[in-house]
Amino acid sequence: MDLKERLSGELQKKVPEHPSFTNFNTQHQQKWEDPSILDYSTRIEPPFHVFNQTSQTQSSLPRNPNNQIKVLGQDGPVNETLLANKVQDWDPSAMLNNLSFLEQKIHQLQELVHLIVGRRGQVLGRPDELVAQQQQLITADLTSIIVQLISTAGSLLPSVKHTLSAASPSIGQFGQFGGVVFPSGQGLNGGVQPQSAGGSRISEQPNSVDVSSNSGNEQNHIIEEHELKDEEDVEEGENLLPGTYEILQLEKEEILAPHTHFCTICGKGFKRDANLRMHMRGHGDEYKTPAALAKPNKESSSEPTLIKRYSCPYAGCKRNKDHKKFQPLKTILCVKNHYKRTHCDKSYTCSRCNTKKFSVIADLKTHEKHCGKDKWLCSCGTTFSRKDKLFGHITLFQGHTPAIPLDENKGSAGPSDHRGDGNQATNKVGSMNFNFSSNVSSEGGVQSSVDVKGSIDDPAGYFSPLNFDTCNFGGFHEFPRPPFDDSENSFAFLLSGSCNYSQKSGED
Amino acid sequence: MKKQKKECFGGFNPFDLLSEEIIFMILDLLHRNPLDKKSFSLVCKSFYATESKHRRTLKPLRQEHLPAILCRYPNITHLDLTLCSRVTDASLSIISNACTSTLRSVDFSRSRLFSTSGLLGLALNCKNLVEIDLSNGTELKDSAMAAVAEAKNLEKLWLARCKSITDLGVGCVAVGCRKLRFVCLKWCLGVGDLGVGLIAVKCKQILYLDLSYLPITNKCLSSVLKLQHLEDLVMEGCFGIDDDSLAVLKHGCKSLKSLDVSTCQNITDSGLSSLISGAEGLQQLTLAHGSPVTSSLADCLKKLSLLQSVKLDGCLITYDGLKTIGNWCLSLRELSLSKCLGVTDEGLSSVVTKHKDLRKLDITCCRKITDVSVAHITNSCNFLSSLRMESCTLVSRKAFGLIGQQCHLLEELDLTDNEIDDEGLKSISRCSKLSNLKLGICLNITDEGLIHIGRGCSKLIELDLYRCAEITDLGILAIAQGCPGLEMINIAYCKDITDRSLLSLSKCSCLKTFESRGCSRITSLGLTAIAVGCKELSKLDIKKCHNIDDAGMLPLAHFSQNLRQINLSHSSVTDVGLLSLASISCLQNITILHLKGLTPSGLAAALLACAGLRKVKLQAAFRWLLPHRLFEHLEARGCMFQWRDKVLQVELDPKCWKLQLEDPMP
């Protein structure tokens, strides 16, 4: 199925869910109250003031499910322009789709403006900022529509298309364009400014080229923020100095796309190498030479290029550039694996144990190699293939304790007088004892450990050790189980499957 | 005791006027001899009841008695099971049911046969358990540790030689027992970096940590040194720790007071300096059998201003090293240089002249030192309380006079294998505090010198006269009369000693250890006197006392109820004598080699009758003469067999013996 069609179809479906203004507004207010942002904004020169605030808001949007459409809406054109590169012949149905999408967008905007007009009298408090925000929102939407319009038209006119796709620093163009059409566009002015400051490397980003200028601004600005921030507190983790590397952030869809070829400059992924080379032409004339186009031989790194580091698009993640202790990811592959492991469903289930789930297929394959051999078991039910991993896990979590393999032999009992008088405590002792010793007769160690795992419905049991590998504990803040302070609990499950001790001991 | 009894019979009991607390305070003072309390409890019913309530510690002889004695003594806090070699799970459940919240400390270090379930019951029922000694529990597995981990209030845990436990077991303990303060993992060969690291991370209160002979590296050391309260760290024989790994440690442990890195051959001065960096409060340092002590190593210890004790046993020491130690500005209290190669008169003199506060000095086997060193030691270290100088053979007999003249505070003196003579002993008899005197293989001493000791050193507790061939009954008589507190005496191979000595020694009622190997003139009569007089006798060695026979065993069996260890080899004891010993309930070790009168069936009967046996040394021939099932049964009861197949050797004259000893040396 054509990607474009699918996207636009999705868009149409989601359009009615466009965030209502009130919704947006409240969220925005909250953001404004956030002390960190307030604090931050004081550091910025006055012209940036308003814009900065908006960009913060927008960068936080993906958290809200309703806002996903926003992202999609911005991404739609990207893919379209990309496709426009490939698809030379004109597709009427696609054009129709585009046009209807534009229509929808304009309608939305209209409604929005209606709402603003309607609410104008009611909102007190900070009228100035509110007006600015509204203005900006509308400007952003309008810009997006214009870009969409141009790209749609571009598919008709080969010459236009060429300038669009090839001329990389076209953001400036858009910015100016927007500035001309909407003279009141305060946000746009702000948007242009970072570009001039952020300089050449920012403008090379495909996102900022192809996506609406709105999202482009947003990104540019975030980079700017990061740089500003880093000048103040020195990063410890990696030795890279804040200014010395460039941060790229791929969008979620791009990360999840099944690409295998990645642009070394911007990190964009492609299914086919040919497409990548085509894309490379957009990065400058040196990629247009027949040599560069002919073979994917990547030499010619004569000029010192900036080191690239990547940011995870998931807001709040430590690998996200907005995180206070941001730790960049080194390669695109890292981004892909990190995103899938940390922020995606684990859809690959191990066919052997039916317990372990993975989001990266390579992880599943690695696991399957060792599945069944996991012998290091924690009291929470998590198994580990390596002892040091188990101990790392136990060090980390309160109350977790190593589970002793069940096949361990019980110490040889005394010759005759093993059974004591059967008062209560002895019974208790006996039943408690079960989980260590008397399982031996019934089942093998591995099998029973699987049973144990199966018997608890505790999400903690499903945490794969891989999560620890990637050093991402963002997800654990929402650890659904109460903290494991009470280790009686952790022992309790071992007991649950083991109530038949007294019978057994009675037999012998 | 007798006085009290009389008053009781007089119809008026003054103890009725005393409150229980006061009687308890009186009982508190009866701690020296355990038999005193027994006598007290036997006076009358009320005394019996009072003593039952008062007793806090218990050391039962057999596990079979546990139900009865735990019922009798309800307030037991410390249970010492070292005399019970067999402690089954059933016994443990009896203990855990009887002493629920009172029990605070248990010692299983000599016990076997219990398992996880027993320990778990103990841990769950005795909530206030603070200390468990599971040393030598070679059969204990990780599951047992998981059971121990249920004792949440545990503060002291001894796991020496628990070879079967691994990181997992220690991990369970680390997670379960968060209050641990004293942990001994010596010889737990299955425990590595992960277990030790986890215990250091989880148990923040640790004060004492023994990691001797563990296969650990610096991986766990970094977390161990982060312990805020760690005062005593023992890392003897940790071969995995070397300079390279120690170099990574930038910060040491500030709270550390005592450090033992003996036998860590891969640690030199550079590694040591990073290990003790920051540990400015270090008081005790043991570097025995380590890298050579040079001036650079001595220099790196210079910064430790509170250092009191340094042990360098078995190290190679250079003159510069000793000189640098002598130049430290602090004054050591304890210095141990035993078996150090390279200790010379010059080096030792430069040390002892500076460290005038020395209390303990060990120069055992520093064979190069002469009278010069002894003169310097006695001149400057007047406060010496312990001097050990075995085999300093170049020191002449005159020098020993200086010891007695200058060091009056000596309590321990080891002169084994020295040239000391009666004049020297006369001088030493001025050390009135002397409690431990070793004169083994001092061939120049006679009764005359020993009589001086008997007159002067009334506080003598241990006396070693091994192979002092000139000693006769006269000398022993003087000791027995002058030193009533004698607890240990060794008169092995003093051939002229007869029953008269033993008769006189029987007045030393505290005698616990008596060794008279090769005294062929003593007979059963003398032994009977010892058995009757010395009720506390716990170790007896009458090897090669050919004239001791069954007649000596019978009184022994009757009176020496505390006998724990006996060596009967080469004596004339037969089946009857051996069988009679079975009535000594706490007898644990017996050595019975070359007993001519011993038959296989007699041996079998004796072995079966001695229920508490732990270790038996036997002639290898018996292995095939007795049914295999018998040994299996005995081994299941907790008894270990050692088989010997040595040919009888003719005894040599002491002087020949010494010559033979010195002969192979160049």
C-alpha cells in the first residue's frame, strides 16, 4: 500500500480528534507555571521570550495522546515530499487526498479562530501572552497548510519539485515566505532567528527542510536550548563537550520504519541504498558527483565533520535531549534499539518459554540461544543467564533476594531421630522448608523455576535484563508493584506452590 | 559452699532474707569455675531454682539432654553447642521451641548433621537471635543460608570454612540480615566478588569483615571500602588482589582500625599505600608472609599516626626497612617479626631503641640475633609483657639474666630451644607476673632453676618443659607447690619424672591440660591422683607411658568428666580401659595407636559406647578387621576416622634428638 495513502487515511480518521482549544490552553497554562521553564526563560533574550515558551509546549505535546495527530500532520508532508522524489508520474488520487486533507486543515483552523473569537472576552489573567500564543498557533497551522499546498503543487510541476527537494536550506525560504504572508507572525520571526544563530548545521536537517516550518522551528530551537543549557552545567557522562557534537532527533515513525540504510549526515533511514544516495544529493554538491552516486563507498571524510549524537523522541526519557541528565545515543542503531526496547510494546515472545517478550527481534534471537539455560533466579521470578546480572538486579531492588535452586540437596538428616514432635512450630518449619529442599523429588530445577515464574502475575517478572543493559530506568518510575520492602512477600510465592511438604515428609 | 550448707541445716537460712537480685549478683561472681555453680545448685531446692533462673549461658554435653536442660534453664541467651558434635534438626526444633525470644546467640561451630529446615525454624522462632556461629559447616548449602537470612536481627555471623556456600547463599544473607555487623567468610571458597560486594552494599553496619582466602578481586573491594563503620578487615591469603587492582582504589576506608593482608603475596608497598590511603585511624596492621619489607614499604606506613601493632611475620626484612620503622615518630605497642629473614642485631636494635613502649615483641626464629639485641631490648623496652624468642640460638646463656633484671612486667615468655640455664631461670623468677613460660628443649636447665621459678612466679598458668631431660620430681614439686593456678603443664620426655610429680601436681585443681609423653616411669597410680585431684582435666596425653594400664583408666573414667581429648598410643591400656572411658560423656578425640592389648571387638564396643566421639586416630589395620558398616554408622553419628600406619620408632636420648634435629641443617 502506498505510504502516502495510508498516512492521509490515518490523518482523516484522526482529524476529528484535533485538540480543542480549551484543552490546549489548559495544558499550556500548566507548562507556563512550571518553574523550570520560568527559570529558563529568564536567561533568554527578550525576543525569544514568547517563542521559547511555545516551543516548550509543543515539544511536550506528544505526551498527550490527542496530540499525536499533530505529529502525524507534520510528518505527512515529509513523506509526501520524499515520495515526490521517487514517484515521477502524477497520481490523481493522491492529489485528491492531499487536497481533501488541506480542506480539513483549513476547516479546523477556521473553527479554532472561531473559538478564539468566542472566548476572547472570557479569558482574563494574561491577555498578552494568550494572544501571542493564539497567534502563533494559527500561524503555525497556516504555515503547515502552505507547505502542504506547495508540496502538492510541486508534484505537478517538476521544476518546483526540484527546488523543494534539492535546495536544502529552504527553511529560510519558508520562514521568509511566512513572514511575508503573515506580517504579524511573531512566532515566525522568532523561528527565523535561531536558524541564523544555529547556523549551517541545523539547516541541514531534513525535518526542518521538509516538515512545516513550524516543526522546523521547534527543532531548531530545542537544539539551541540544549546548547545554552550545556554551557552552564558540564555534562559528565561522555567526554564530549557540549558544543562539540550535534544532536539529531528522529521522529517515532522514522525510528520504527523498517529502514536499513541511514544517512550519515542526518540519520534518515531508507529501505534501499539507491534512495539513500538520491537523498544524499540534498546534502550538497559533493554528493552529486557520479562517484558518490555510483557506489555506496563512504570515504571522503576529509573535512572535519561534527560528531553526531542522537536523541530519543520520547519526552521524559533520559535519552531525550530535554532531559536534565541527557545522555545522547551514539548511533542510529542505538536509537532504534533503545526506542523499541524502552518505549514500544514487546511483541516478540519466546516460543520456548512463552514468558520472555522482546521488542527487538535480535534480542529475541539472543534470548532463544540461551532460553532454558537461565539458571540465576531472583525471588521476584526474574531469571538471568549470568550471575553478575542477577546480583546487579538484587543490588538495585530492595528486598529482592537470590532464589536458591530447588534441586539443591537437602543436608543429610540424622540417622534416626529426624522427625521431631509435631507441635505447631515444627509444622511451620516443615512447610517453610519445602521451597528449599523437598521439591527435589517431584520436579527438576529448571522446570520448577518456570512454574514459579508462571505462578506470579507480576509485571516485575517480565522485565527483561536488557532493560538494565540499556541503562534506561525511565520506565521503572511507574513500577506498578509496591516496593519490595517486605521480603516475606517475596518468599511467599515460593511457598505458594509448596504446601504438600508435610505429606511428603510423612511418607518417608 | 560448705558454710552455706551448714547454715541451711541450722534451721535458719540467711538467704531467705536476700532478694533474688542479690543472690544473682553473688552468682555473677561465681564465674571462674563452672563447677562452683553446680555445687551451688545442689545445695537445696530454692538454690536450684535460683540458679536455674540465673543462668544465661549453657554448654550442653549432648544433644540428647537438650529437652531437659532447656526446660530447667528458661533464661538462656547464649547456647554453646561446641561439645555436641551431633545436632540434628529435631534438636534444633527443640531449641527453637524452648528458647523463643530469649535466645540471642548460638554456636554450632563444632556441630554437624543439622540442615536447612532446622536452621529455618530457629531463625523464625528465635526472633531475637543476634549471633550464629556456623563455622566448619562444610555441608551447609545455600539453602541453609537462605534460612539464616530469615533471622532478621542477626548481627554476628560466622561462616568460616562453609565451603559449599556460594554467592547466592551470601546474597540471601545480605538481603535478609540487614543489621549484620560482624561477618566471617573465611575459607568460604565458593564466595566471590559478587557475594562479598552484595553484602557490603546491603549491610551498611558492618564493623568486622573476614574475607580470608576468598577468591575475590578489587571488584568487591571498592564497595567493601565504602562501608562507613568498617573497623576490622581481614583479607588473609586473598591472592586475587594485587597492586594493579588496588591502584584503582582512590579512597580508602576512613573508619578502618585493623587491617590484615597477610599472605597476600601480590600486594607490595604501592598497593598497600592505596589500600590504607585515608585510613588514618589504623591501629593494627598485619602484613605477615607478604612482600619484602623495605624502606619504601615502611615509609608508606609512616603516615599512620595511630598505629600500635605491626605484624610482619615471615617477611623478608631489609636493614633499611627496620631502620625506617625505627624512625617512625610514633611508638609501637606490638611488633611481630617471627621467622623474618634478614633480622640482624643492628636492625632490631634500631627498632627497639626507638619503640620504647613496646608491650609485645615476637622474634621467634630470628636466628641471627645475639646478646646485643637482647641487651638493647631489655634496656629500652622495660614495659614488655610478652617476649617470644624461640630458637634464637646465638643468644648466649648470660643474656637471659638481663631479661629478668630489666623486664619485670613480663607475663608471657617463650624461650623454647634456647641456651638458657639455671642462672637465667633464677633471674627470670623475678618476673612475678609471669603466667606463661615455655622452656621446651632447653637442655641446660635443671631442678635448681625450676625451683626458683616455682618460688617466684606464683601466677604461672602454663609451663612447657618438653624434653627438658634434666628435670626431675624435685623441680615439678616446686612448681606444683608454688603455682597453684597451673592449668597446663607439659613434661613430655622428661624421663626421670615419676608418680611423685603427678601426686604433687594433683594439688593444682585447675589443671586442664596434662602432657607426659614418653615418661615411662609414671604409672596408673600417678594418673589416678591426677584424675581425682584435677576435675577440670580436659586434655590428656599419655603416649608412650608404658606403665599406664587399665587401672589408670578406671578412675579417669570416673572422675574426669570434662575430659575431651586423650592420647593413649603405646600405653598398656586394653579393651577394658578403653571401654570404661565411654562413660566420659564429652570425650571427643581419642588417639589409640599401637595398643597391644586392644582387640577388634573391644575397639568396636568402645567406639559404639562413646557416643560423643568426633575424631578417632586408629591403626590402619583395624580398618579391615572391623565391619565396614560399623564405620559407616559411626561416621553418620558424626565421628571422623584418621588411619595411621607408622612403624614404631625407638626413642632417642634428648640430646641425640636435638643433634639429629640440627643435623640436616647446613
